[in-house]
Amino acid sequence: MGALALGLGGCGTVPKVAELAFSGYHVGLRERGKTDPIHSPKKPPILYIALDGIGRDTLYPLLRAGKMPNLEKLLSASGARFDHAYFSESMLSTLPSSTMAAWVTTLTGTNPGEHGVMGNEYFVRETEELACPAPVSFADAEPTLELYTDNYLDRLNDVPTVYERMRERDPYLQAWVALHPVHRGADHLLLGRRTALVTAFSTFVESAVESSLDDRSSRKLYAALDESILERLAEDIDKQSVVADVMTIYLSGADLYAHVADEGPDRARNAYLTEVLDPQLLLVYRALARRHALENRWVIVGADHGHTQVLHDEQHALSTQKDVDPPAVLERSGFRVRPFVRKTKEAFDAVFAYGGAMAYVYLADRSKCPAPARCDWKQPPRYEEDVLAAAEAFSSNDATGSLVPQVKGALDLVLVRRPKPYAEVDAPFEVYVGKGKTQSVPDYLRTHPHPTYVELDLRLRALAVGKHGERAGDILLLAHNGDRERVEDRYYFAPPYRSWHGSPSRRDSELPFIVARSTETTASIRGIVEPVLGKIPLQDKTTDVLLRLRLGR
């Protein structure tokens, strides 16, 4: 789910909303020396448009059919449609195909196993922290608001951002970021009209608890947020002494609306892009044109994930009720599951972290912390007695419903691996096939084809093998979601919504990636970009492309 939608419920909302309201629309992130140049005009400027929740199958047909004329203008400054634009037909999201992991991957050039942001929520063993930049399993506004008040996501990310990497060779770079939660290393963070932000936050908080955003009228809320960002950026382009060398615009409204829209995610996003977003992009186009700031500028369009329609009911929402949802499987198998809150003083030996089509399960060595003792989470669990015991509980219950009948048949895969100490590079996941046995992912897929999944083994390794790979859990549960054609057969780890994502399916994973410049041809751009993307372009290659376009490497 988009960064602004998740977690906006429950108590603790007012302080962060107030802090955000008084911060204004323009937050300085770094100071320049008094004698430093104000920007770096000798290198090619960049405009990166970051669309949340828009798959390739949504954006490309609209553009090619002429239904987004203002985005087309930004991509075709010379007026020759797409003769100066390159469209990738093969870029894939990271796993999970979810907002926080995907955007950190996009704007660092590294994968979750290295940067350490495994999803919208995940557990950090060495600190016993539930990191939750966009909570899924519980309602709390504070973490989401901290993306902007306290740079929460940037603090969770363990590697340099694209802006920091650019500055290594381009120290006087002037970078503006409009609302994107990844902004460390930029000069300014634009938050749009503060009234629009406060209204969006407070209204969603009030409405999410009552589930009253499940209709088309909610679109106005998200439209106001995107519109305020684009209006403010256009004003800054007009008024500032220089136009930024690198600008990133984050537009989240289509994703937010898709999660709750009665009409389903496809119709909702198509309507939002054409009726709301594209008309507002004209403001940015005109502002850049007035400053002659498009003539040599690279324009890149990217996204983080797609969407899959689901049923808005308790049966298909694998939520957090201890009697009828996945936590009950572990509870009835002798585990103590961590409460679904940001912070807790309770002792526990198992943790769930939710993310739509996927959920992570973290386990302690129960032999060293029998109830009511607290566990040492810096130590790994035992493979057979803890990991395989829990995996068998999930696997057998999925087949028979013996522990929790309500979630029988909801799981596609139960993935496990041999635990290692948290500071070591982690082992890859394997498929648990029952009775203590596992198969490698490639071997399993050879005998159990999943034609809707794309590059599952490669993307699982990018997620789970690395210095922070243990943050993807000791067990990874993959719900029947992206592998099912009928909406009625899809499940998801979250409270009831109308659309979710996170799976390895093409629907969730195939991303738009467009690179344009009025002084280049499609062929010349292809010659620059495709060698950087490689044969299997994963989302992390976005940073490599941005570095190549800006720095020439």
C-alpha cells in the first residue's frame, strides 16, 4: 500500500499531524557552504516521476492511446510523441512488491537483503524492533507520519541513497524531492499544501476505523494530496532562483484509491490517472517550459508495484484475530505470538509481519526462553525444533484445517531456511513440502509450475540473502493471491481491503520504466539504458540508470 494510506488509524495521531502542519510545505534537508555554487548545471538535469501502485499494464496502454496527453508532453518535449522516449518492457519489482521495500530498492540501487527494508513492516532481531514505516497488521498513524517528520524510512535504510551517491562525483548537485519517503541526501523536501496534508491524514484516520473510505468519494481526498504536490512544485519551479538539477515527484493517490475503490483497482487507477493526475501534470510541464528547463532534461517515469483485486471480507483477509487467523496456528502449536502493536512489553517467541500477499514469521530458540521468560532475539532459532515445527503447523493446517479451519487452503507456499546469526549472510529460502522436508525453489517450480510468477527464485534471493536477509523472517508465507485468476480464490495478509499486492505475480510485479529526452532518439536512449538494465532488469537498476544519465557512468 502507498506510504500515506497505511497505518493512519488508532491513537497518537494528533501530535505528528500538528508537527507536520507547522513544518510548512518546504523542508530544508541539508545546508550548503556560503561559497558553494547553488547548483551544478554542467551535467544533464533529471526529472523522475515516481508513481505509486501503477503497473506496466495500466500505464502503457493509456499513454499509447493518447489518454494522458500531459504526461506525454513531459516525455515528448519536442512535440513528436514518443520518438524521444524509451519504454522498458521487462522491469520487475523487488519482492515483496510493496511500497517501502520497493522504493528503497529503487532509490538506492541495492536490494532488501542489503539495505534492510524488507517491506511495509518487518522485525529487526538485534533490536527487537518492529520496523513499520507503513503498518499493515495494526492501525497507528505515528510511523507513517514519521516518514516526513523524522525521516523514518531514511533512518531504516542502511545504504546510501541515489542522491548521496550522485554527490560523490557531483557535490554541488541541487536536488528537490516532492513527498517521496526516501529523500536523504536531497536539498529540499516539498510537502505540498500543508492543509491538504493535514486533511488527508486526519480524514483517513477518522474514516479508516469506520471503513468509510470504500467508495468513489474518497478519491477527492487523495486527489487533493497529489494536486497540492504538483501545484507546489510548479510554484517552486517558477519562483526559485534556479530549477533543481534533479527533481523527484512522488504521486501516491492512484495507489491509495485503488486499495479501497468499489470499482476495483484497474478501473479506479485508469480513471484516476486520466481524470485527476494527468490534468495536474500540465502545471509542471508549463512551469518547466517557462524556465526552458525541459530542453535538455532527462524525464524518467517509474513505479513500485502493481495491484491485484481481492474481496473485502473477513474470510479472505488473513488478519490478526487469535482464534481464526494465521496467528492462531502458531498459538495452538505452543508458540507465544508477539502482539500486533508497534511496541510491547510482553514476552514472545514468534513474530508476524504482514505485507499483503506475503507474511514474514520470525522465531526464537524456545529452549532458552520457556514461558514467561523473554527470549534473546540476537540468537537464531533451532532449525528442526522451532523453524520446521512451525512450518509443519502451517503446512498441515493448510491441508487439513486441523488447528484453524478458517484459514485452510489459504497458502500457496511455505518457505523456510536454516537460520544463521543475524550478522551473517543468510541462506536462501526453500519450499517446505511437509514432514520435515524441503525442496529448492527451482526444483519445486519444475514439478509445480506457477506460470503467473516471474523470476521467483532470483527475487527471493535478492530479498533474503545478504547482510540483512534475516529480516525477511525464518519462515515466509505466500498466500494464494497472485497465482489465482478468480478473485474469490485470493487471500491476503491484512485487514479487509479491495485490492492488495506484494506477490511475485506479473500483475503485481511488471513495472513501467520510461526514459525520455528531447535531444535523443528512442534508439540512442535504448543504447544508453539497456546495457545498464541487463537481461533481467530488477527495480534496483533504476538507480544505476539515474547515475548513468546524470554522471555519464
